[in-house]
Amino acid sequence: MPVIDPKTVPVKTGSIYPEPYASMMAGRSSLRLGDAGGLTQFGVNLVTLEPGALSSLRHWHLHEDEFVMVTEGACTLVLDAGETVMHPGDCAAFPAGNPDGHHFINHTDQVARFLVVGTKAPREVATYSDVDLRVEIEAGKARFTYKDGTDWEGPR
Amino acid sequence: MPVIDPKTVPVKTGSIYPEPYASMMAGRSSLRLGDAGGLTQFGVNLVTLEPGALSSLRHWHLHEDEFVMVTEGACTLVLDAGETVMHPGDCAAFPAGNPDGHHFINHTDQVARFLVVGTKAPREVATYSDVDLRVEIEAGKARFTYKDGTDWEGPR
């Protein structure tokens, strides 16, 4: 049945980031709606941000387009140029290869949610704007490196 | 700026269907949010259905995944098995190649809206469930045929 019952979709918490970054994602969870519906070409996640939570480290994608629609509460979008508060129905698009990193912060005392869509490229590189970190993802396997491409061994 | 101001996005009306099918799409319009945000890998449209309007002829995609979230009002999803009413926040996924055709009807007297995401495949074939019609789309050009692959020349 194509209709997705969110109650049957497992809540995903945690992060693939190495520490100390994984712990910074506390209060973020998501429902993998696209996977639940059998989609393989793009991911669709409904992300919940508890008060104070971050959606991710601020980042940009080399090969994957990304799209967000806020569905509940207020999500603050952070870019190179600063912050913009987004409300339900507000949308933002992040074309692949644009190096203006983004993430969302819930600066309120209420839960916030957004729907995020991202292409599933065979090989992807995400670069984190505010720390010396990038990740290469291929065949479901993630390799974290510094921005110079050497293996990540801890914050520097 | 990644944030998309819907007020700046042109409202698209009309249909590429041949008649008499194009006229059946009266009351449907959409905002091409993904295009407005510079995305090329998938389309994201916010579709408005006036009372009585259809989202499309009932169809399925051969190569393109599709995902829908209702954002306003009530949208009735029609599949081979019958009708399901969907409300804001309800989602549905239509994996490429699944021949159970779908469309949405606004059976209410209020406007209904949904967000729809679909991959932009280099070549696509959509097949219409309830009429003898299919379309091949390649390089932005659409060729309508009967289901046997011959050129469409009118309803039969």
C-alpha cells in the first residue's frame, strides 16, 4: 500500500558522526518515510528537533540535491551569511555542489519538524563548514576525513 | 538564497495531455519549488486542487520514484484497489515500476494541496491506467502513444 503510516516507521536516532560531533546531535530524530515506502532514488525523512537540537553539522553536498519544507514549529536555517527563521510551509533548496553550508537549529522551546528530501547518489562527499571534517559515502559505507583528504583521527 | 519565496514562483496551470484529457485537469495548478530553487535531480511541486479537481490522469512511472505529502485539505488517493482519503501530514510513496496507477481527487468543497517529489530520469515512460494512453519523455520532449506503442491519434 503506497500510503505510509508514520506509526509503523521506526524512529531513527543517533548519528554516524565521530565524537565529539555525534553527541551534538542529541534531540534529533527522524522517520525514514521514503525508505518505508520502498523508494530508492531519493531519501525522504521527517526530522524532529527537540528544543535546542541541531539537524546536523553545517554541511554541503557535492553530488546530491537537497530540499526542505518546515512542517511544524520554527526551524532556524544557518548559512554562511547568517540565520533565517523558517515556519511551516517555508521551503529551501540546496543544489548539489553549492559550497554554502546549511543546517537547522531549533532555537525555540517547542518541538520543530521538517521534511527533507535528498538524492541518493552512488558516491557522495559532504563537507562540514565549521569544523575540519568531510565524509565520503559509497555503497553505504562512510569514510570521515579532514578537508585535506587524510583519515580523520580526532578534532584539530 | 536557498529559501524559496512561494510568492516569486510562477503558478503553472494547463497540461501537456492531448485533448480531451487536458481539459480534465481544470482546477489544478502547481508551484515548481524545486526548479525555483535550482534543483535538477528531482522535481518538487506544490500542487493546488480546487474542489473537484484531479491531480493527473491515474498513472504509474516506469523509471521515476514519486513521493507525496498532503499539506492542506483532503486529497483522495485513487489506486487499483479503490480510494483512500489523505489529510495534512499523510504521505504516500510510489516506487518506479509499480504498475498500480495513482492520482488524487479533491472531493471536498475546499482547496486541497500536496507536495509532490519525483525523480528527473533522463528517459521516462508513464502509463495511464484508465485510458489507452502512455507517454515517453526524453530531453524535455513528450511523445504520447497508445499502450501498444503506436502514435496517439485520439481516444479509442
